[in-house]
Amino acid sequence: MLRRTLAAGVFAALSALPAFAQQPAPVPGWAVGRPEGSTLAPHAPRLTVTPPDQVPVGSIRLPAGFQAELFAHGMPGVRTMVEGPNGTIFAGTRVIGRVYAISRNPDGTTRTRVIAQGLSQPNGLVMIGNSLYVLAVNRVLRYDNIEANLDNVPQPVDLTAAFGLPTEQDHGGNHHWKFATLGPDGRIYTNIGVNCNVCNTDREVFATLVSFNPDGSGRRIEARGVRNSVGMAHHPVTRELWATNHGRDWVGDDNPNDTLIRVRRAGEDHGFPYCVGNWADPQFNAGRNCSEFAQPAALLGPHVAALGMRFYTGTMFPEQYRNQIFIARRGSWNRARLSGYDVVVAHLDAQGNVTRLEEFMTGFRDDANQRFLDRPADVHVLRDGSLLVSGEQMGAIYRITYRR
């Protein structure tokens, strides 16, 4: 009898635990709003070294006169790139938490080092003089005299408190990684992505482009209503800020577009969550007229994941590419048919209006088999006028040259 009573008591105690044991796993931010029955999900990144003979250089297609070669490899997750005064290429990552340094050897080959690791999505890099700034979500670290200390990296100066960026928890796991660039005014420009797929949020904090003095002071909102920009640059002549921007998920294969935006005045509103250009969000438009918001400079395609962008300032490429915008489109995951996985050029007229988009670097998307070979994440113009393109999936950097 006592044994039965004890057993009944244990069963009763265990049956009181389902509130803890049977709670469903939290839904990741990317899946919020996914239609029932959909199997679309982000593509798994490759986080191991890809041997150079497996990097798909031979699949690359370029306009006549251009050639592609493998510049560096063995950098899982490589994304954003900046160049030091002595020619070292520093490269950030998202999911693997590393920062790489790529230096050229006298024979033209490259050497890659890991100069920081264990960081939370160190995707934002800025070079100011001899100092490398790394933006890892809300952390801001400054590595002084870095090129002279690649084999013995100094402890960074921690500027996190001075910048006061939202934490990963503030973002709820959504769009917390940063892109950063140095403006012609000496300020650091970066994004603060929205803390959801689509929602009403604090538009003075999230879905913004902001800038700071290098010491973290003087925060200024450059643009509002920018859902998630992971690429920006200033026009070399007009000094206007331009940026790529991602549209929301789960309103169909063909809506909304990713966009290229042109910031004509500080603080202007680009429409999120109400509008993307003249497309009114079916859930969050709230009766707003899309004409009241700044219109995109160009539509870049639905779900193409437009990331890094640079104005071409070199002299190696033909004249028609001078001061035009090269944009890396990492490629879709939330669309039935793949889109992106390439580099395009936004051609501008004398007034800065986008006249056309040119497919420039293609060959990574295999439409017949619905697969991809690599995912372009950023572009960088070297001092000799050649163009670097980082391939996140293969952990490689490609170099594009032109011969007349």
C-alpha cells in the first residue's frame, strides 16, 4: 500500500512538470510568419575550409574582357572587407565569429591569418588610419597599429559603452549584425536592423542608419525606415550616402523587392514597415500613402539578399564603370525559385539616377538543379583598380581584372 501511495505521489509530481518539459521550442526570428506547410528556410552555411580546387572559379561568367581568379581561400564564412594602409585586407564574418587578415606575399600569393575569434557576428569593419574597428553586434573594438602586429595582435580598445548599440537580446535575434563604412566626414556609419521580420517598433532606434564620431560620440540618425541594410557607401563626388536594404519575408515569392536607397538628407524616412517604394505592406501599411516616403533609387529583385556595395573608383575597368555601384547579391532562401547569387552594377546618370542594372558576375546559380555554388557577400576595389568579391559559402575571395 505504501509503495502504491509513493508511486502515485511520484506520478502526480511528474505530471505537474509539463509546463517546463513540454514547452515548444521558440520559433526563430526568420520563421515568424512562415506560411503553414512551407519548407523554405535559410541555407546552412559551410563553416569548414574549402580546398582551392573546389572553389568554383571556372563557373564564373563576366562581360567580355574581364577575368576572375582566386585571390584567397580557407576563410569560412568570409563576408565584409576593408583594406589597411599597407594593403592588408581585413575580412569579417557572421556565424563563425572570426576576423581574418589577408596579406600578399612577394610572389603574388596571399597569406591568411585569424586575428580575432569568438566574437558575436563581427560583420562590421572600418579602417581609420592604422586602426581597425570591429563592430560585433553591439560591441565595438579598436585594434591599433594592427598591420604591424598581425602575428601578435594587441588587446583591443573596447568602445562598446561609448557607442551604446542595441544588444542581440534587444534585437530578439533579428538583424543584429552590422555593416560599417567610413564616411568622407570621418564618421563611422552603420546600420541598426529591425528587431523582427515586420512589426511596429521604435523607429528612432531600429530600422535606421546611424553615424558616430570615431570615439562613439555624436550619434546621428542618417535615415529611418530602413529595414535591414548590410551594405552602404558614399558617392565619391556628391558624398551622398547610398545603401542596400532588405525587404520583409513571407508575403510571396515576388514581393517585396530588396532596394538600393539614396539618402538625400539626414533623417529622411524610407518607409518601413509601411511601404517599400510604392508597394504597400498588406499587414502593416496602416493607411499610409507610400508617396510620403523617400522612394528607392532602384529595385534590386525580390529576396535577393543584396549586401555589400561599393562605388568603382579605379581606372582598370572601362570608363563606363567609373563611379558606378557594384552590388553583391548573396541570394535568396525564402523564394521557391532561387534569385541573386551574383554581382550586379547599378549604372547612374549625371544626376545620380539609376538608369539600369547590369548583371556583371554570374555563374554561381544553377537554375536547372535549384542549387548554388557560392554566395557573393561583399565587394572591394583594390588600389590597382581590380575588384575583390567575397564568397561566403566557399570561404574564398575572388579577384576580377580587366584586359583591354
